[in-house]
Amino acid sequence: MTRDEALALVGDLIKNPNLVKHHLAVEAVMRALAGRFGEDEETWGLVGLLHDADYELTGHDAERHGRVMAEKLRERGVDEVVIEGVMAHNEALGIPRDTNLKKAIYACDELTGLIIAAALVHPEKKLAPLDTPFILNRFKEKSFARGARREQILTCSELGMELPEFIDVCLDAMKGIASDLAL
């Protein structure tokens, strides 16, 4: 599957523009992490782009979220590495995080939401002025972006990355597509 095909599939399945932006953010972060680990940026980018594409179909049904997308991807002949990566972001499916790709999608999914929330509370409402200390301060505020599961973000340690370094990579990747995110 090409990126254009994946983007078209996301467009067919996701109607909420903010959710589409989430897909783009996770894609950018996954590409940056792939580069950092010397992995295939296209494969990692596809996982990021497609990971939540069945969300509007499955809603809050954790047992179906990821499985529905996996079925759709298998029907299209998508590589099993991408399919397992998509499924690995949802811990309810019990997919072992036994590769850096699976560890990365699991950790960065939540961090992108926290970064976007931080941008929205910043006076400029943009990613450009944000830095890692600003994000770390928001991370430490338990009442801030409650939906962003901190324990999931902290699994960046499974990648051998400390939280500040992980934030640096993710924030820089998101800044690189700030116009696509309207931030």
C-alpha cells in the first residue's frame, strides 16, 4: 500500500477533521522514529497513518478497534508488519510489543495528543513556540489532557529513550507538518 492509498483510505473512513490530523501527526512521528532507529520510514509511516482509521467504525469498542482495520488491510494485501503495527497500538488486543515499530506506535500515539493539547493552551496556539520543557511541564500536570495516558507515553523507555529525548523527536516531527495540523 502506498501512502496515497493509505491517505485515501483514511479519508474514506474518518470524517472528523481533528482525527485526520491525529493520523497525520502520528505518521510524522513514526517516520521520525524510524529514521532514528534506521528502520523503513514508509512502513512506519503507514502504521502511524492507519493506526486509528477504524475508530469511527468501532468507537469505544476496544475489542474491535484495530481488528476491523486489520481485516480491511488484509483484504487489500497489506504487509503483515503494517497490520501488526496497527493492531499493537491497542493494548486490549494483546499484541506483544516485540519490535521497535510496535513499541513506537504504542508510546507515540498518546504523546501526539498531549503535544496538540499543549499547543492549544499556549498563548500562540501553535507548535512553533513549544519546547520540550513546556511539554514536560504539561506532562507532569495530572489534570492536563487527562485522556493522554502518561504510563503509555512512558513506555518510550522500551525503545531505550528517556522521556525528554522522546518528546524532542516527536515534537520536532510534528513541527515539520505544523501547517497540515493547522498549528
